[in-house]
Amino acid sequence: MEHLVQIIEALAWPIAVVWLGYLFSAELRGLMTRLTALKHGDTEISFSHDLKQVEKKVSEFEQGIETLSESTPEELSQKERLYRLVEISPRAAIIEAWTLIEIAAVKSDLTTGSAIKRTNSKLILDHLVSTGNFSPNSIEVINSLRQLRNRASHLPDFAISQDEAERYLDLAIKSAHAIENITS
């Protein structure tokens, strides 16, 4: 009888944790999507991890846009402002960096509306797919940048380093150039 009590005592907490996990599985899934960094021992998953995945995919982009034209003074000024914004607010810099892609889309006439020209990320992605000039990998890069931007703009407890924001900005610049060059 004493052994049975010890077994029950040993299993009580693990069973309670699993049961609570099952009970609150929807809430836990929602919480997991809001996490910006998770660290356990030597393992770390963060915004940086997502950026690394996008950077691996962007190599295909770079092959397609090796012959970029020189940046105009206006473009250089805009990029300088964004890099300065990274120092002040990395989160705001990410949100502003996405506008480079939207501006490239507007320049490429990827807009809706007759009175007020506007664009949205779904329109941009759908049009780039329909042109046939973008590979699925390139579309995935732009979609990943959109998802990272969404996390930065919609999650109140989102945190990002200056280095990560600068890397995001570099990827957004490359994507914007690809949109301008391939659809023009």
C-alpha cells in the first residue's frame, strides 16, 4: 500500500501539468504565437531565428537583382533615415522598412482604387505570383517579411535588437529592389 501512495505522489504533478495543458491548449497556442524569444539552456528561438531563415532564402533574390541601378539621392536619404530610426526605435524601423516594399509596389503600379491609390500585402503577393517573374521562394521571402512586420506592429510585448532591425531593413531593401526591377 505504501508503494502505491508513493507512485501516486510521484505522478500527481506531471499528470496535473498535462491535464492543465490539455485544458488550456487554445490559450497556450495563442501565447506561443505571441512569444518573441524563448530560451531554454543552450537553445534560443527568437525574431533573429526567423530573420536567419529569411536571409537564407534571399540568396535567390540577390542572384536575380545583381544588376541593380545606383540608388537615387532620395532613396539614399530615405535609407539613412531608416538606419537612424533603428538606433532610436528598432520596432518602428521594422514597420517603416516594410513601407519600402509598399512604395516599390506602388511604383510598379500594384495598386487598387481609382480615386486614392493604395496597396496591401495580399495584393502585392498575389500580383507577384501572377506575373510569374517571382519564384515561390522569393514570394515566401516577402511573405515572411510581412509576417515579421506584423509581429512587430501588433504584439505589445514585442522586443527586437538594433542588429535584428538592421538585418530586417537590409532584407526589405533587397525585396523592394527586386519588386521594382522584376515588374518594371
